[in-house]
Amino acid sequence: GCPFNLQILINKYGKDMIPSCMGIYHLFSDDKLVYIGMSKNIKKRLIEHLRDDAKVFNNVLWFCTGDKTIDKVFEIERNLIKLHNPILNIQHSKPFQYATL
């Protein structure tokens, strides 16, 4: 997939365009991948990110993980973080933190 501007999507089509599924999402500052996250509810989590005044992303990409177990989704997330090494994934074992780009 190709990253897109989440705020524009919401403004044009509404929040219901975001699925409420469990999955993995990627946050981008323009075309640079800055964070990979996992959520039981992608819609809820992305909207939380949008509300954060300190957000440093403007584009997003996500995928739902279907019937995979939460342990399997965490494993996929960890592997993606290791592969891409996004700057805001400071330490995977800690809660989400923003860093200076």
C-alpha cells in the first residue's frame, strides 16, 4: 500500500472509513516511516494519535490482521520494527513515546 494523509481522509469521508479491527499501523512524516504500532482497535488508536498536539506524522498506512492471535500480531509488529527501525520506536518494551526527529 501507499501511505496517505489520515486527516484528509477523515475530513472527506468521515471516521467510519477507518476500520475498528486489530492490526498494525505505520506513521510517516511525509514519506519517512517514523513509527510502527499495533492496536486492538486501529480506528480508536489512530484517532488518539491525531488528537496528540505533539504528533510528528502526517501520513499513515495500516493493515488488519484478521483472525491472528494478539501474540502473533505483537510478533509481526516486533519484526517490522526490527526490519525498518523507525525513529519513534525508541524501545519496543516501553509505551509509545514521541522523540525529536
